Amino acid sequence: MEFFFNPDGVAVIGATDNPFKGGYHILNNIMGGYGGRIYPVNPRFQTLSGLPCYASIDAIPDDFDLAIYFIPAHALPETIEQCARKHAKGIIIESAGFSEVGAQGQELQRKCLELARRHGIRLWGPNCMGLLDGHRRHVFSFMYTDVWKTLMPPGNVSLIVQSGMLSAGFLLMMLERGGVGVSKICSIGNKCDIDETELLEFLINDPLTEVIGLYVESITDGRRFLDLARSTTKPIIALKGGRSPAGAQAALSHTASLAGDFTVIERAFIQAGVTPVYDLNELMDFVRAFSMTRNVNPGNGAAVLTFSGGAGIVTADFLHDRGLSCAELSPATRSELKTVFPVWMEPSNPVDVWPAIEQSGPEKVYRTAARALMRDQHVDALIIHIFAALVKGEFLAETARLKDELGKPVAVWLVGLRQPVHKLRAELEELDLPVFDEIGRAVSFIASAKQRARKRGMP
């Protein structure tokens, strides 16, 4: 698989100077990050973006590892033959018009796969967005934006996405929202050859990937996929498309995928340690949170640190819904909390600190309470509620350190006006404290992290 991510030479079939066509963006994205040999192919041009342009693949003077294909589907068989003569190892097919369009496209795709296998060439796609590598800065994709050049931070999250434009959407959501760095993003489309299971194995063995997120409409080799999931300590978070009859039918016309029985798949995911999620924002929230949570020691109960009694009650209800309990605070923790609480108030969990804030100020109270709760042996996770105008992020630096040191996951529910929320979110996520917009989502993450740790016998 390495030649897809770090090829020795790339041919761009369908390169153009027209900024309204994908071939233009593929070429310029490659030139923006890839440092190897690049060969634009289009008989209409002699040069493109300062590079020699070749009338055909046969006209390229050198061998190369990888071709990126963005011309009509019917030309792919001849392209495979020409790539074989250049000893190419793989072709990323970003064009549509294959098995997703019906019987004729299915036959074309079958013929192309058979031909590629005869020549020892691997096919990625078709009907996909290609791939991105955040560390090498390789963008082998038709993405119609170069925002990745400045805003795609390298990191530890990799995604496998069956939908092409959804892959672009995921990336843009991540860049806009921030708080997570990209290792690799793989859009696999119809997955006629390279599929999610082969990529999962590659990413499990990739030292730069620590968290794996997936959007899939079907799983080609379910048994192998689940065996791989069970074999790794890396978090795997999966959004399965085609759960309903209507969704399954749409998947068939989208990427020609047979969606399967979701109830069976969901149970199998959970048994194998895969975390199932149910919408795109939840997938993004979970990969972001898992990328900041490196150690979990599941124990007895969670603590809730809140500025609002009502929000504490709602959180306790969500914990109960997910089979989790509110920890019984130790006498030492209660004593520590009393140093900032009014004399008339007896600390309990959820820990409502608003009366204490009125007496002692928000940062002193939050710092004292968070330290006491994190060090309480009865507490195995902490959910913190913050109103953005009250505090600055650095007061939780100790909490962030203890999170990994003690194996106690932390989730922050952050509310307030847009500007203070945006600023404080960035400060907290810089400390590796995951931030959520919804209490229920924060609780679901804590529950998933603990469930996964119990499943795997972590740490």
C-alpha cells in the first residue's frame, strides 16, 4: 500500500488548465505538496502549470509508480495497458461511471479489475476523492480548494470514507472546526480492489495513525475486518451508511454497495471493540476526542463538575441512560471542596459550584474542584460544564495532565456566546481536552471510551 501514499512518480491523466474541472485541481494539489516527479497527461497541451505535458502515457519518458485517473470511464482499459508498460503499481480512479451506474458500468469495472490484476496493478476507487496525507502533504485529490495548504495540521487521526464528496466535507469540517490533526484521509468509492479492510490493516500498522474513523456503506470482508479491529488498541469509530431500507437502496445507487443487516453489523462492531456512531458530527466529535484521550482505566463512576444544578441533573440522567453511575465522592474530596464552598453547602456529585463561584471566584473554584475530583479514587472520568465567559483555559492544564497520567477521560461541555466559546475551545483543545456542544454527546464519548477500555483490558 505504501506506493499509494508515497509514490515514486505520479502521472495525472486528465490534467487541464481549466479551473472548473477536477483535473486542474488534482494537478495543482499534487504540486502543492508532493516533491517527486509529476507527469501531466493531456494531448491538448504541451505544458501545464510550468510542467511538460504529455499527449499519452506512452509518451512519458520514465516509469512511475502511481497514476491518477480523471477522464471518462470508457478509457480506463487502455489506460491500464499503458500504465502497465510504464510499470505502474497503482491507479487512483476518481472518475465516476462504473458499477454505480448499472449493468454496463458493472461490466466495465469488472473488465478493468481483471485487466489490472493480470498486470499486477492495484486499483483505488473508482468514483472516489483519492487520498490525503497530512504528514507528507500529499493531496492526490480533486478537492476544489487549497485551504489544506495552510489549515490541515498533521496529526494522529486517519479516515476511511466510502463517499468522495463526503470525504471532502469531512476534511473541510475538520479544518474549519479545528482541534484535530490529520494523518491520512482515504476516499475509496466503489472499492473495486482496494477496500476498507485492507486500508484498516495499513492504518493499524501506520505509526502516525492513532485513531481511525470510518464511513462505510458495506464491508467487503467482514470477518477479516472484525479480526483486525479486535487485534489493535487503536480506537476505531465507524459510521455505517444504509441502516434503513431506503438508505440501503441509496447506497446501492451511490457506490453499488450491498449495505447488509445493520443490527447484526452494529452488534459485531461492539463485540470487536469498534465504536458505532450515527451521524457525521458525532463521528467528527469522537475521532477528535479519542485523538486527545490516550489512556483509560475504567472504574466505578464519573464525576460531574457544573455551574448549573439543572445541567448536572441532565448529565446524571444521560449517564444513567448509558449504564454509568455518578461516583460517590470520598471524604477527602468532600473536605477539599469545602475549602471553596459556602459553609451551608454540602458537596455532592454532580458538583454544582455556582454558589462556590459567587463566594470564591470561578478559576479558584474550578481549579480546586477539578484537582480534587481527578484525584478521587472513586472517580474514573470527569465531565466539566463551563460557561465560556467565566474562565480561561489554562486553569485546566493540571486536569489535562492528570487525564493521561491517571487514565481518567475528561469531556468538556462548553456553552456561551460565539466569540468566547471559540477562544476557550481552542485553549482547551490545545491542552488535549475534548470539547462538546451537547451534554449527551460528551456523556456518550465517556461511555464509549470506558466500554472500549473494558473490552480491551486496557491500559
